[in-house]
Amino acid sequence: MKEINKKNILLGICVLVGVMIVVGVSGIGVWEYTNSDSFCTYVCHSVHPENTYSHRTSRHARVTCTECHMGRISTFKAMALKSTHSAHAWSMLVGYDRPLSSPSMKSSKDSCENCHSGQPHQYNSIRTYTTYATDEVSTETRTHLVMHNAGGIYRRDVGTGVQWHTENQVRFIATDPQNQTIPWVEVTRADGETTVYVDTKDPLPESEIARSKKHVMDCLDCHNRIGHPFPNPEVEVDKALAAEYLDRTFPYVKARVVDLFRQDVSTEEEATRVVEEAWANYEKEFPDVAKKYPEAFARSEKFMKERQLLVLDMLVRSRFKDVGVSWMSFPDNLGHKNFRGCFRCHDGKHLNEQGEPVRLHCTLCHNAPAVVSEGEPPPRFMNPFSFHKPSDHNNALFMERHKKQSNVSCNVCHGRMVHGKDNSTFCSNRACHGRDWPGL
């Protein structure tokens, strides 16, 4: 009898252990699945499908959703954090508007800086941007920039450089979910000195400033599209031309491909039809192309057949399934060409109590752009540390006043001073004066 009881007890223990193992393994499997990209994007959140696609084609394609949106934290912390998301379950079931921002995004300290150093840039760098005009020959222009992104002890000029924002605490109040409107900024420098700047054109009432959340600026406030890039389609066309995926021998190739991107497509099938129709129409409009440029024609036709996915990729990425949503719906704050970016604060309108603005100096983060035409050699850059700038160059209002202040003394460093945008002199710089800047 005792032996039977022992066997039953042993059998019960084995069954219990087996059940625990099955439950444990199943629980681990469920936990892993709920942390997967497929669960986050297709089961839990009905996000923009283009968001998922852009993540797969980004430089962070191997970084999972949870690593950024929840942070690289311990399992127990992740469980506690995920439990707070249950409040969104009802919205998920009944439907909700697809978001254009991520309010639950973790700070860069809890996400990015688990892989990246807080001081990633140790040296300045030179960047070259190649663009093409929409004329018949798609004229090429190259813009060279020296980026002042070296940080810490590697940077000699205090108060300059992109990495200044990581060495001094900046807090701000934003009045929109995408942090595009910033009426209040507080800067605390390394020595503890604090300065507050307010937007004088549209100031916040003191009562609202007191109760508003002050966001501490970090890497993601500029690198906000690093995981889900939605580039300007025209920039994508320029890259394809520079890489010779598209042949500039063809008349108006830049203009025609840009027009192609303005077509309303949302699927790969539609994009295929649009590309084929555009190619057929081009052949009709320029029947002599194949005879005049046989090699270029054959190469481009081969590209359209063998590399068509690249064109379709560019075309589909420029359109969204939701009506009224496009790449413009997702501001990229890294820079200031297509969106306000830097000019959200550095716009000359945010003043402190003394009436001094947040410095609107292009040369804080990069040198004056050097524009060269096709066939011209790269520019020779002046070393910013090899000479002392005139005192007025450091004035917070210099960029706003420099045109009125220029005189013959400027010729010593910059040569003949003639304002304009034809690139004939240092001050007729098309990269600066040849376009409108958002926010200014």
C-alpha cells in the first residue's frame, strides 16, 4: 500500500513538473512572440504599413520594435511596462486613428545609448550632397559641407558643434505631439548657468509654462526618423542619378522621374503599371533616344527590367495608403531643408530676458556650404581653428545682420563681396540664398 502511495506521489510530481515545463516553455514562447516585430505591427498595433516597410530598409533594420519603444531593460521591468499598455487594448479592438508620432518612445539613454556612445563623434567630417536640376541635361551640382560634429575634448571652440546639445542640458516645451512647435526653451550650461528663451511671436502664458511638461532634449529629438526614414522622393531620385541607376544621357530624366513620383500609387502592382506606362510614353516622346544613345538606352531598359524593384521601392515609399498621409507627415528633424528641424529653436525669434536670441549661426554646426558645378574641383576649406573670427561674427544676431554689416574689410578672408545666389562670389551662395528655409 505504501509502495502504491509512493508511486502515486512520484507520478503526481512528474505530472506537475511536466505541466510546469509545458507552461514555462509556452510562456516563454508567448513572451518572445509578443516582443516580435510581427506582433507589434500586425497584431497589437495597426500602424501605418509603410512604417514597417521603412524600418526594414533602414540602418536599424535588425533592431526590434521593443528595443527602441520599450528600451533594452530587464525582463521583469519589461513585463511591468507592458502591463501598462493594456489600457490601449480597447482602442486596438474597436479601431483608432493611425498615429503620426510615438508618445511612449523611450529616451535615447534607455534605448540608443545601450549600443551607441553618448559622444559618438570624435572628429569633424566632410559631406558631399549631389543634386540635379530638372533641365534637359539634369545639370549636376555638388554641395560640400564640413560638419562640426566632434564632441567633448576633441572640440576646441566652446559653444559650437552638433554635440553641444549632449554636453549641456536643454529642456523645452512642445505644444504638438511631433515636437515641431517649441515656444519655450531652457538651457543649463556645464557651469550651472541657466538661461530661458521664449518665442516672442507666439509666447506661452506663464500659467501654462508652469504646468506644462518640460522635455529633456536627447539624441532622438534630432535623429527622430532614424528607425523609420521617409525621405524626400526628389532626394531619392538624386541618389539614383548619382549612383547611375538612372542615366543622365536621357533628356529631362530628373524631371520625368520626379513627375513619376507624383503619381498616386499605394501598391507594387500600381507602381509597376505606372513605371511601364511612363517608359512607353517617354519612348513615344523621344523616339530618337534609342538611335542617338543606343548604349544608354539599352542599359536603362535593362535596369528597368532587372532593377525594377529599386524604382518600385522608391515609388511605393513616397506614397501612403491613408488619405492625406505622405512622407511630409513625418517630419525629419536632422537638418533643416524639408522641415523646420534646427529652426524649431534656432530661428531668431526665441529670446532671453536680455533680448538675445538662441544663436542662429549656420556655422555652429557646419561651415558655409561650398557649391561647385559639374567638372569643377572640390573646394579648399579654411580651417576654422587656424584664424580668429572678427568679434561681430560671434554676435547672436550676426546671421540676421551680416548682409548690412558687410564692407570691404570682409574681402580679406572672403574675397569680393557681392550678394546674390549665382555662386559667383562667397556671398552669392546658392546653397544659402537660393531657397526658402522652413521656419525662417
